[in-house]
Amino acid sequence: MEDGLWIQSQHFFSGKPTEQITQNVLGKLLSYQSPSGLVSGYIVEAEAYLGARDSAAHAYQGRRTAANEALYGAPGTIYIYTLHGQYMFDIAVQPKDEPQGILVRGLEPVEGIDIMTKNRGKTGSELTNGPGKLMSAFGIHDKQWNLTMINAGPIKIDLTTGRQPRQIVSSARVGVSRRGDATDAPYRYYVKGNPYVSGMKKRDVDLKTHGWADEPFDN
């Protein structure tokens, strides 16, 4: 890993609660140098998972297995897992052995849209408006990059620049466990009005700016 990217990652993922880091990641550019070419998108939706005390988290009550070991890694460790046959992209964001992470749920495509369209067979918001959809669009169909570090390989997040959300909305997370008391905790965060947020109703989409405070779209 380049020293600059390492320092960037450690600074971004250090000294803040996971809920704050999850909001801070909105608008950052997630990219993957895939075998077919570069694909990328701005993060528009993400969920926070707070480890042992979070009844919806994979590490609830300190659960630690080979499958979720990445969550216990250093901040910036990539955690890829499967749910209902789809691959999900998560990042550990707290110090080593503190298993808290962020699930990336939606991206607004930027580069390689033709590649993503071919991978998904879909266009428009259906391309990347869900965690399994964005991984499929990126062409990631295995756990090859699980337990690797963000910005150390072909998967990167530019943590120093990006788009600025006009408003961030919080809500309950999607499809989480009904056990315990965290099912309805407001740990899902998204860019208000962005069409690539999962489940976004057409009437709530901001067609002019997509919910960004900078560089309005010319539609």
C-alpha cells in the first residue's frame, strides 16, 4: 500500500464512532479495478453495525468465526460475505479486535457504466441501488478480496475528496435480525433524494441534483 493511502485510511477510520464514520463515507468514491476495467461510484447509502452490543451485527455478543474474522481486523479491512446468495461489501472501521463495520448499500455510478450494465443486465437506478446489486455490477462474485485492506489492492475509496450530500437521512436498517433491541435502531444513512438509494420512491427523487449540494446535474 502506498504510504499516503495508508495514512489517509487510518485517519478517516480513527477516533470517531461508527455512526459518524458511516455518514462521513457518503459521497466518497468507491472504485474497483476489475478484470474488465475500472468501475466506480459515489456511496449514497450505508449502514452502521456496532459489534458485540448490536443485536443485528454479525459480531453480536462477541461472536467470532472464520466467516466474520475480517470484522476483527484493523480499520479499513474489507469484509465480504454472502446473504441470500448475494455478495455484500463491508468495511471494518474501529481498532483491531473491535468488530464494528459499515455495509455499503448503494452507489451512484461514475466510471465504467458500460461494464456495470453488461455485468448486471440492468440500467438506471437498478444498476447499483442495493448491496448485492452493486457487487454484481462491479463483477465481484467471490470472497477473493475478503480480509484485504481498502486502498491496498484493486478496491479503493478516495477518502479525501468526493461529493457533498445536501441532507443525510437516517432510518432503521434493512432486513436485519429481529432478535434483541437493535432491529429498529436508526443506523442506516443515505443521501436524501438520490435515485440510487435502495427502495427510493420516484416521488422522493431529486432529479435536478440527486441530493448533492455541489455541481448540480444538467438534466
